[in-house]
Amino acid sequence: MEKGERLGYMLTCSAYSHLGIWTVPLARGPCCDSRPMICARQPASLPTPDTPLHPKTGSRKTADPFCAQPEDSRSLMPRTLDGQITMEKTPSYFVTREVPRRIHSMSPDTKLIVVVRNPVTRAISDYAQTLSKTPGLPSFRALAFRHGLGPVDTAWSAVRIGLYAQHLGNWLHYFPLSRFLFVSGERLVSDPAGEVGRVQDFLGLKRVVTDKHFYFNTTKGFPCLKKAPESSRPRCLGKSKGRPHPRVPKAVVQRLQDFYRPFNLKFYQMTGQDFGWD
């Protein structure tokens, strides 16, 4: 290892398309597939830069270190310079039961940033993404419920991922609540600079990324990123991102809202934060 280099610890989990956990240990350590300051998959696939916007963050792509062979996780992490924080995000971390234990075993001081959105909207968006890759998929209603509008099918991943309180409960066996920052996916769209500012504060970073780094794309309906305030070419969503959602009957949406309500309220209590989904 070069003098002045340190192995940079930082993980992040995102529950598939629209839930993310970013993690960063206080000691600066492991990290992979980094995305500085903006969650790569949340919400509805916000655009993310390939190079850091913040000078104190670093990025590098590699394998997901905590989904397999945890004993090799350190060797998969990129190196960063002293004083840098490397951020890593992997979609399945938040909903994989073994991951909190593996991360805690490697770095109990890890900080985790969780980006969540309305679980009903998240489920529909998840379905839209799958449908775009799998034409002929059964209807959203047929997958979300058993026997027509019978019981909600929690075996379907698009539904199960939205049970945030259950997933968080697993993480709290290993990490205290003080290690988490919960970011609103809705506000990440309506006020990206404000939410990213909270992230920078949580990580102990100067607020370098501000509203000057964002540009709202009225066509897509989502913010774009600028590498620098003077940049004339913002980084916007790709062709496959920001896709329109399929039409879902109001009765189906209402049933899911009713189903998620007690889980949402529990999540609000656990986090001390009301996300306004109910």
C-alpha cells in the first residue's frame, strides 16, 4: 500500500430499485460501486455521477462485497487517501438478512444512509422496471394479491421490500439507530440539495454539493446533476430511467396503502421520522 493511503470502508445497500443504504465507517474503510452523495437507485433512478462531486469522497466499481464470501470483503474494497470517504451501494443489502452481521463484523463503526420512498409507489416502479425487461408479465394486481383482491402476496419481492420496519429491525440487532440517516426519496426529487445537504452533515463533510449542482429536467420530471456549478452539460436520466408507470386500478392502490399503513407507522416510530405516506 502506498504511503498516505488507507483502505476505504464504506458500504451502502439499496433495496433494489428504490430503497438504498449508503454506509461509511468513521475510520474510512471498505467500499465498492461508489456513488457520492446521490443514491444510484433512488428515487426512480436519480442520475448519479461517475466521478465524485465532493472532494472528500471517492468512488470505484467492484463486486458487491457483502453478498458472498464475507471473509474476502476487505480485499474487494478500493483504497482511498487519508481524509477521504468512499461510498458504496449495493441493491440487495437492506433486505438480505446476513448482510448486517457481515458488515458489523468487518466495521462496527460503519455509518448507514437509507433512502426510502412510499412503498406503494416503490412497488409499482419496481414492477414497471421488470415489465420493461419482461414483456408479457402478469398484471401488477395479479402479482400483488392472491386470488384476485385477496390477501397481499408478501412473497412477491416488489411487495416484501416495502416492509421497511421489518428490514430495519434486522439491522438494529447489529447497529444502533445513531448510525443511520434516513433520507426521503420524495424530497430527494423535490429538494435534492436539501436532502444531500443532510447527507453531507451526517458524514461530517462541508456542504460543497448545493442547489447549484442540480438542474430539474421537466421532461423526465427528475433532477439532473452538474459536475460543477459552471458546467453546461448536466448529467440526466438515461433512456431507461424515469419511465412512466403502468396504470394501476385505484382499488388496488388503496388496498396496498391499507396494507402498508401499520408497517409505515411502525417505521416512523422506529426512525423518529414521519415520511408522510399515510
